[in-house]
Amino acid sequence: MERESVEPDKIDGALEMKALRRVIATYLNYASSAEDDVRRWERSYSRLPSRQKELLSHLPKKYAEVRRCISRNFHLISTMLRYFEPPFEMSDDEQQFEHVSDAGNEDVTTAGCKNHKKDHENANGWKDCRSETSVSNKRLAVENEGTKSAVEVQGSYEMDDFHFGSREMPNSTGGFHFEDNTDQHLHVRPSDVDKVRCVLRNIVRDWTKEGAGERDKCYSPLLQELQSWFPNIDPEARPSCLVPGAGLGRLALEISRLGFMCQGNEFSYYVLICSSFILNQTVEPDEFEMHPWIHSNCNKISDKDQLQSVRFPDVHPGSAGITEGFSMCAGDFLEVYGHESQTGAWDAVVTCFFIDTAHNVVDYIEVIHKVLKPGGVWINLGPLLYHFADAHEFSSHDEISIELSLEDVKKVAFSYGFELKKESTVQNTYTSCPTSMSQHLYYSSFWTMIKR
Ligand SMILES: C[S@@+](CC[C@H](N)C(=O)[O-])C[C@H]1O[C@@H](n2cnc3c(N)ncnc32)[C@H](O)[C@@H]1O
């Protein structure tokens, strides 16, 4: 049959492109899906009896404000997409492989990162880790016309009211040309909508002053522990540290600031588009502004809290004192670091809210053990909210999900040759809104193991 004659590499490439197109389509759909929500709120308001409408006469103004915030967020998203350079030529080639199953990309979740999960849409990743996103503060050339045409993709959302300082946009040879891909927002799955909103919340966690409290509870214990194992770093022989599932890159950047040769690894295009933008395109601290909490009316003490904007990044990555060699590696952790070239390559591995993203946590432990040098340190912090535990509710594919207790996770680690040096429980949150009436608290496991 014809499909059997298609080369595996081509199929992988086509699936990869399909996954990326889906992510871009979802980003482009941000404004219209948010607008749907506002219209729904307005419809409910319009059904109130006139006395109640009068009582709540401020609400139409609030909805207008929300629209302004959506517009600002969409401008940010459009800017990020413009700077994003896909790791391959974006063409329609993948259509010839429409029949090829993309089981790995099947959506299995609905709620975004409400519970720090659901980020595995890009199961194919950039397999060969070909994209090394190193930090720089370069600026690109202006193209305001291009910005305008991007707005028209979404129809009613105009963005030319918003400017990030004197930011210049990539010219027509750089970045992703989404004005040529206007069809992409037609195929957005409702279950993907929250993934973009989730990235906005992740920006707060990693790159805002408002997220400092959360970072202090999650990243500070890891950084202090890492420092205690490598107290006096010799600049001529810097230790190496790997951060799998690095998210938007703040933890990896902080480790680099301590003097480590640090590499973050991440496989979600949703996340990579944003982290690459923040790390590479920021010119000054607090350069960008967005409204992360506008999408829900629930658990808000005041409308002001809901409409509140945040500025980011709170530090300029390019002048944050990072160590040379800091990089972000795009690709699936198991595929990239399972490669034999990675055996015994790292002095330390730091995982934060990561190990429960596995289909099979035993595979993660095996690869973490393998990539460490003898005597190398693995520091972990996070809960065990297995991401694929409820996959059967959303996916027609029979996804493997190995869900072990903490005791069993440790037992497996010991069987691979890890020795437990320290263990405690740390209370923390994940992408929580500091002003919300609802705070989800994790009792995260925090441990240090060394490879014997
Ligand atoms: C819950 S988030 C935690 C992010 C970050 N460590 C933090 O604490 O904010 C888990 C991250 O791991 C990434 N991830 C999940 N599975 C992965 C894999 N197999 N390879 C690389 N990254 C992965 C997800 O895309 C997501 O960004």
C-alpha cells in the first residue's frame, strides 16, 4: 500500500509540522475564543430583569475592559509568533500524510495547567534537539504593516493601539508568517484553548514580580540545595546541570546565574514559542504587559483583580549574569537524553514539577540515572499528579500511564543505583493567581539523590 512506502522520517516531519500548525492555530484563535466567553457573559447579563441590570450596571463596562485586555494579550501573542522561527519550512506538505495517525499528538486533556498538567501536546517534540535557543538581547527590524495584517486574521481585534516601548518587529524574512496561514485558526479544538491561557499563567510564575512568592517556594529550595552540593564553582571547570521539563526557563536561568553550565529541556511548542521570545527578544526588564486573569470571573475578590495587568520579564535575561553555555534544548526528554552521547554527561539534574509528566516514570528515572556522572546529583521537587492518569477520558488511544506512589518511585530510583541523601515535604502552588479566593496547595516531595 502507498502509505507503507512513505519514509518514516517524512512521516515524523509531517506529524511534527501538523503539531506545530495546531499550536499556532490555537495561538491565533486566542482572541476569538476569549471573545466567545465575553459574549456569553453579556448574553447572561442581557437576560437579567431591568432592576437587576440597573443594580449591576457596571458590568457592561467591565466586559468592554476585558475586551481591551484581550486585545492587549493578543498583541503580545502576535508579537511572539512573529519572532518565532519554526525549526522547519512551514508548508502544506503534511496534507499528503493526513491519513497517518498522529496518536502521539492526540489531545488527552482539557483543563490546561489548572493542576500543572496537560502540556504534552507536542509529543513528537524536536527530536534531535536541533534548536538551541541561547540567550541574547538582539533586536530585529521594524515592520508595522505586518503587525496590522496579523490583526486582521482575527477580525475584530485591533492591535495597533499597543506598542511595547519602541519594539521593532522582525522583517518579512524572519519569524513566522501567519498572515499567510490565515486558515490555521479554523481547526482549533476547544480543549486546546486553555493551553494558551496556561502559557500566560506560566509567564506570571516564571517572569513577573507577582510570581516571586511562588518561585520562592518552588525554585529557591532547589537552588539552595544545588549550591550546597557545588559550593565553590571553579570558573575553569564549571559543573553542568540539566533541567528537564524547563517550562518558560526561569529555573534554568537561575541555575546558570549560579555558575553552572545549564541546559533546559522542553518539548511543548506552546511553551517554546514563549520562552524563546522572552529569553531572546527582551530588551529591558518589564518591557511587556499582559492580563493573565481575565478569562474567569470565578473566585475574584474584585473586578480590579481580574483586570489587573502584570509586566514581564522582571529581569532582563541577557544581563542577568548567566553563565556562558546556557541553552534551551527543544525535544522530548527521553528521546534527546536517552541517546548514548548523553551517558554520564551531567553533574546534576534538577527536576521541578516534572517527573509526573511521564507516561512511565520508570523511563524518566532510568534516563536521569544514565545521564548523570557517577556521584552526580539529582534534586527533585514536585507532586505526583500523573499527567496521563485521566488520558482515557479524552483520548481514543490506549495511552500507557504508570502511576506509582512516592514510596514506589523511590524504590525504583534505589534499584537503578540512586542513594537518598535528603528528603522533605515542601508546600507550594503552581501558576496560582495570588489574589484568587481559591489556592491549590501541593505538598511536594523534595529530595536529593546521588548516583552511586
Ligand atoms: C508542570 S510543567 C513544569 C515546568 C517548570 N519545571 C516549572 O516548574 O514551572 C512540566 C513541563 O514539562 C514539559 N514536558 C512534559 N513532558 C516532557 C518531555 N517528555 N520532554 C520534555 N519536556 C516535557 C511540559 O511541556 C511542561 O512545560
